[in-house]
Amino acid sequence: MKITRIQLHEVRLPLVHSFQTSSHRKSSLDHILVELTDDAGRTGWGEIASPADPFYCPETTDTAWLISEHYLVTRALDADWTTPAELETSWAKIRGHEFTKAGFVGAAWDLWAKAEGVSLASALGGTRHEVRAGVSLGIEPTVDALLAQVEKQLAAGYHRIKLKIAPGWDLEPVHAVRSAHPDIDLHVDANGAYTSDDQTIDYLLSLDAAHLTMIEQPFAPRDFVGHSRLQQRLQTPVCLDESVVSLDDLQTMIALDAGRVLNIKVSRMGGLTVAKAAHDLATEHGIPVWCGGMHEFGVGRAANVAISSLPGFTLPSDVSGSDKYYARDVIMPPVVAHDGTVTVPSTPGIGHEIDVEWVAENRLRHLDTDLAESAQH
């Protein structure tokens, strides 16, 4: 298979409800859509869902555009491949930039699945026809405002509520939600906002009383030892997110018992190929996994739904309906959740059409290798 044309579309969509984590608040998102066309005229779509700012990870939308334009585009055009994994070898020497790679890998998997005439879920080895969805709720101005958001999402039927926490916004909101809803699947995510000193570990032990499903990424990404120290004293499972970028990181987590749940974010791990391998390794060691999200547009969200159909994804994933985040998504039909459950598409590729007019209307910048080649002649 040969890729004959590549387009990059940087698109901005407003969020229906602003979202705050321990580092910043956002009211819109800029993501890069990767469009690959092969020599048979088929197209595959992927999404670079990197944040605009270097708070979650070192990558940003600007770095993703730079690396895509100057390194990945040329390598993808030059490659002759039969599987997505073979295409990935063309940029294997490029270190880091996992979000950027994930967009190209996702487009390759979509293109390959369409060429094979199978759904993306089937191509990945998925076994489920539907997946359970959870929602992630940001830091709100008041506890009452948070409780209102929790009520809204529970009424929509979602199976799990995740609360963002940070120093100064942790015990009170968590215990308020647990008190109001004693039986729901509840977990918290700190995005590495805490330090792993003894005093902080003692403080976080108070969260055991909330009977959480997990405490996600309390400490900095490379602090495996701190997470291990916490896990030895905490009854609640620690879940690692930012810490696990590669399979080597997952091996470290397992060896140190630094976490007992894994959040597999396709973008964070460099794409569907590595994410599937992480699922396989975690399952082999009895570690439950779930698919985390980066507020993806529909392209990335559809890929998340597909990988969440694999058997080891036993916990609700961040694959809530598009309408929770965007008034109008870039795919048709949008991802829809019914009573907190999303149907896994069975048609070839990601199972959705791209709303190309909406993409163009909201596009901030555009790269088209066909136009670039024409300009050179």
C-alpha cells in the first residue's frame, strides 16, 4: 500500500461546557486531523489530540504541526507498507512526539481496515458490540455546581463519574459527591498535581474513606517510586496515566507495584498499535484497563470506542457521546451514548463519515501535499 496524498487540518471547536483540570481551564480545543489517501483513492482519518499548551505533556498543537510537516509527512509518503505497524517503522527513529505519531497511526489503521473491508474494532481484535462509557468532570467554581454536573451525567445514564482534583479541591468535593451518591462508580484524577512526600501521602490516605474505584495519577509522571509508596499504604487502587507512555513504562509500573489499574490513552502512547500491546501486557498481568480521553473530536473518539471493545477493557472508558463536549462534531453520525453505553460500529474503518464542510469551516490551517507539489512545478 502506498500513501499518495496527505492533508493536515488544524480545527478549533468550542466546548459546550468549559473544563478545568489542576493546571488550566479551557473553553475550546484545537486538534489536528490527519487525512491519508492511498493509491486506490481510499482515505483514512486520524486525530492528533495534543493539548494546545504544555501542561499535560510536552507536546502542543504547534509542535505537532511542526513534526508532522517536517518529519512524518515525508516518511509516510515514501513508505511501502502492508500493515500499520510496518508504516510506523518509517518514523521509528523519531523520539517522543507520541500524540503526533498517534494521529498518523490512527489514520493508517482506518485506511488499512477500509482496505480489508472490516471495522476498526474487528481489525484491532475487539470482541464487544457495545462499550460502557464514563464521564470526566472538571473542577467547578463551587461544590454545588459540581453536584449539579454529577446529577446531569447520572441522569444521562453514564456508568462512572471521574472527578478532577487538585490541592485545595479534593476531600470536600469528593466526600460531597460520595455522600450524595453512595453507590456510584466514582474515581478521582489529579493529573500529577501532588508531591509524593510523606505528609501528602498521609493526606491522600483520607480518600480511602470515599471508597473510590481508583485514584488516578496523583504524582508527577516519572515518579514511579512515589506512586509505589502510596499504593503500599492505600487500599484504593492507584491508576497510572501520564506515567505510562511506553511498554517499558508499563513494565516498570508492574515491577514496582506502582499502580494496579492502567489508563490507556491512545494519543499518549503513540497510537493504536502500542495501545493494543499495552492492553495485551496489562491483561497478561491481571491489570484492568480502561480507555482515557483527551476530549477528542469524533475521529479520535471513534478510535477510542474501537479499542475499548477489546476484552481487557473491563472498566468504563472515556467514550461518552459527542454531545457532552461539542454541539456539532466533525463526524456523521456523531458518537451517541444510550444509557451510558456506546455501540461499536461494524462498518469498515472507524464507522463514521467525516463532515468535511464543517472541518473546512472551522479550520485554522491546512496542509495538502498535492497543493505543495503543484506549487513546486
